[in-house]
Amino acid sequence: MDMNMLRKALWVFIRPLIQLLSNLLNPDIGEEWLQEFKKFLRKEACWVKNKYLQLEKSFDIIQDDGTIQICNRFKQIANGTYKDIYDVNPKDAESCSKLVMFKLESGVDHNSQQMRDKLTKYQGAFSNAFWTHLVFEQDGMFFVACANLSSAGVLSWSVNSLASDYRWVVEYGGRRFLLPQLADPLSL
């Protein structure tokens, strides 16, 4: 075996270890690296940017025009407002638009049959064990529909403003959040 090839192979293995030690000993970032390294050793999620949501499942939703929308359902793992959970400024339309699952026509009541029809497309992501939150847009404003499918198959929902300051608590109800795959909060 060529000695040069052996050095290269060892360097590929040793270099990440040297970088890890260097980061752990760095006074500016060492504590953060140590905490994340401990999580890694315990086989917990580490270096997760969104501390409020944990990916649970992906779905393909067929839209009215026949296109397929890929979306991810996340389990809520920490208390927070919509602003915290979605990591957006509710007054910034550009940041909120990436969260939108559907648009509701102008003037349509949130308790109407049209709203039920929109939500029914996503009912594969709903359960009677938890409430699922999904963002929609109407007249340039952003809302969150909280939907639940009863054990009898009856769809129930309520609507809140994305700008609401209500703090959603994990202990009460095991909530899920449905987002378009491109708005995955774990990759933002």
C-alpha cells in the first residue's frame, strides 16, 4: 500500500476529530458544541434550529389543479406562540407566505362549506388524538386553521390569526403543525 494513500485515508478520518476538539476547546463556541455533542451521544436530535417542532410524517396532497403538494407534519415539542413556532414575523407577508397551505377566496366565511372543502383535502393528516394547525391566506392576511377529525370521522375546526399572542402549551392536547415541505422549519 502506498504511504501517501495511507496518510490521505488517515487524514480523512482524523480531520473531523481534530475539528471537533478544536470547536469544543474554543472559548466562544465550546459550550454550545459540548451541549450538542452530548445530545448526539445520547442519540437525541442535535443542531435543530427550531426547538418547537419535531418532524413526524410527510404527506402528498392532491390540489384542485391536479398538482401534488408535499407537506410535512410536525409534533409540537415546546410551548410557544405562532410567531415562535413558525419562526416568522406575522406582519411580514413574504416570510408568512412560505407557510401557506391554501388560499381562501375573498369574503368566504371561515365556518363555511368552502372552508370545510379546503380542509378536507388535508384530512389524511388529521386525527382524533390531536389538533392539527395549518396556515392559510385570505385577502392578504394570514390565519391558522386548527382542525381535528373525531373518532366518528367528523371534521371540526377553529380559526386564529397568525399574529395571535396566544401561547400554545404542549401539555394540553399534543398539537401537530402541517407545513409545505419547502417551509420546513428544521431547515430554515
